[in-house]
Amino acid sequence: MIVKNFVNLRVFVTSCLLLVSACGEEKGRIAGVGFHNDIKTRDPQILLSLIASTTTPDDSRLQADKIYKEIADPKSDARLAVLEQMFFAPGHSDAMRIHAIDELAAADPNRCARAFINYLPRLEENAGLDVLKHACTIAIKLQDPRLLAPLARSASNAVENTNAWSNRAALRELPELDALAQLADRPLADALLHVISTSREGAPRIAAFNLLQIDHPALPRTWSDRTQRVQDLSDLFQKRIPYDVFCNNLRTYFGLFKDLPKGETEHAWVRTVLSSENLASTQQAAQTWPKQSTLREPRFIHAIQYGAARGAGKDFNAYADHIASLLKPLATTPREAAHAVDVPNSTGLPADRKHITFEDLLTIDLLLTAFQNPATINEFHRLGLEDMSDTTTEHGGLLSLKNPDKPDAVIAPYKPQFTDSDQRYAVSDDLLRDAIKGLALYHFHFHKIHNAALAGPGAGDMAFARKTRTNHIVITSVGPRQINIDYYTPNGLVVDLGTYTAKE
């Protein structure tokens, strides 16, 4: 009896569990979606949620959008907002992005154009080439001249990100270039000049100027010769481009350097070296300094001003020999080859001077002058000891000058971007922004008093200098009250500037 009742009870419980399981929600089901992904709901809000959902199958999303258009206003702000965010938001398939572009263009061409202005330059970050090609096709159909600028920015971003300036095969794959010419209804070069002439913002103008320098078959064939390209663009800027600060700087740049700036970084150099406070020094230097000069880099603004003030001459080798004679009597510091990168084991300029520019010599001259002031060495030593007491990070900042005519060093500490290692100084955005105002960025190797084995820049230090195009000094504790200082640059130059003793 007990056994029989137990068996019946087990059958009953099992049946109940099966019934509950059958009545439960199907695994993976989406609210508002029936079996086989059929859309059952007619609630506009749920439909919009389905359209926007990146976890809903594309066919269900398309069906939801179709139903929404049947039961609600297809031009409603809520629907258009969903379509617009699908342009750029991550997670959407290319097919859904193309659908969103088509639907937004059909419902509200002006809003679609505004979306292109905002998102087209960044579209490739989340979308495939097919989406970009389709967006360019729609941009041509919209016939909105405001789209010339984002098309130029999008193409320029692709060129810079892939370094495809002379890669004809890659450049032919850029759909924005054909769209630019068709939308402007003029040859590509004229379309780009039109962007420069009509844009009020710097980014589209820089992008268009970048694209004037690519090796593309739609541009004049004679421009394969860079000298001819520089001359032609210089002439075009004289005749057809308005006289404003941006274009005037480029005209001056053409004349001084017989070259063209590429990319946002080099255009930042243009704005700096040709600014009102630096133009006279730059012009003087361009006319009189030797071929080893690098006037176009803002990291040398102090050096350019200093050299112009003292009437620096044309003889590079004579000046290099002079700097070498200043370095020779300074104390030497042993190196650990595993740490230092191409660092000489004694003070002085490297025998091979291919990485040295005339401005490097001027900068070293300025640094050596600054280090003759005991207050400068004392302050570096004090800040280094503060670094030694902080085991969460290295410390650093910016070394600048009060007066290039009579150099007086100004040492400005900057907090690191973050702290995660006693053997790393994470340069902050503020310091990078202000780097142009100084002679060099500095940081300390003050892990212990006797730290000579780690004197000089490490591989990470050199890589950072190359990436940011900035000059640096690294200050190492090599004994009680003794510091060693090394200068290094993005070109791979490393110069041991000697060992100095802080006063009591």
C-alpha cells in the first residue's frame, strides 16, 4: 500500500512538473515576439524597443519596424531617434545600419544629413565598408553641401589611421572621395579646395588639405612630384583661397619650408611656429639656419627663440663641436645596457650625428645654461626626494624658461594621469597639452639613492617620446645629493648631460 501510493504520488508530481514546464516562458523568448520570431505586439513602445535591440534577430527588428510604420507615425521623433542612434552605436549589424540610413533619409532628409555630419567621420569605428559605401551613396542623393565636410573628414581619418597616403589600391577603396566629387559636382581637387574655402571649422579644412596630398588618380598627375604639388597648391592658395588665419599660415608655411603639413599634429605645429609671437623667430631661422634644422616642430619653440635672439649661425658642425666641448668635462655615469637604449657610456654627443638637429644643439645649450644655476639643481634634487618617498608612481613635469634671451629655468611639477607603478610616470593630458610651452618634459629615476644602473631613458621612455613628438630629460639619483641628467628626443637621440651635486 505504501509502495503503491508512493508510485502514484511520484507520477502525480512528475506530471505537475511537466505541466509547469510546458506553461513556462520559452527559453530565449522576447517580450512581444511570438513563436518563430513573429511579432505579436502592437504596442508602439515595445516595437521601438525591438527595433533598437541588438539582441533581437534582424528579421524580427525589420518586422517590428514595418508594423510600427503601419500603426504609428513613421516620422515620429521617437522612431527617428532610434534610427539615428543605429548609425553609430555599437552592436548593430551592417544590414540594420543600412536599413536605418535608408529609412531616416526617406522620412527626414534634413535629419539624416545632420546625422551624417555628426557620425560619418566616425562610422568606420563600428560599421563595415558596405555601410560606409551605402552612406556615401545616400549622401550624394541628399544633395546637401554640408556633407562635403564630413565626407572629407571620414576619408582623411581613414588615410591617417592606415598611413595610406601613397597606397593607391587602398585609396581607390575610399568611397568618400568619389562622393565628394559627385556631391560638389566638380573634380576632386576642386571639391577639396571648396571645403577649405567654405568651412568655418579647422577639422574639415585640415582633412581636405590632407586629401590634397594623397597619391590618387583623380588628382593631377603632375602632383606625383611633391615639389610640383607644393608649387601648385601654393599658387592655388594665392589665387583661390580666402585670406584668413588658417590659409595665411599655409601660405607662409609654403614659402618658408617648401613643404606641406600632414595631419592634425603637423597643423598644430603650423599654428604654433607661425603664431604672431613666434613668426619673426621662425622666419629668421628659416633664412639663416643650416639644413639640419627642424623648425616645424613646436617642441623646439624655446630653442628657435633662443637661437634667433643670439643670432645662431649656419655652421652645424662647428656648433656641434662647441656643444661637445661643453659636455666633455662633465662627470660620467655608468649604464646598465638592459635598461638604457642607445645611451652612450660617457658624456658627449654621439659620434654619429644623424639623429641630431640644429635645434637639439640649441636645446642642449639652454639646458646646460640652466643647470649652471645651483637653484635649478637643488630644486630637481628636492623634487626627486619627494618622488623617492612616493612608491606609487614616478614624478615628473615640465621644464620651461622665463626668458630665452637670458635663460632662467622654471620647473613645474604635474600630477601623473594615474598611479600604478614606482617605475612609471603616466604623463597627464594637461602636461601633454602644455608641453609646447616648455623646453622638455622631465621625470625622475629616484627609486633609491644609488640608482646609477637605471640612469638614462628606458625603452618605454623612448617609445613615449616618439609617439608624442616631445623632448625629455630624465633625472637619476646616482649618489648622496648627486643627480645625473639625460636628454632624449623622438628621433632617438640620447645625450648624457652630466652629473651634478645639489648644495646643502
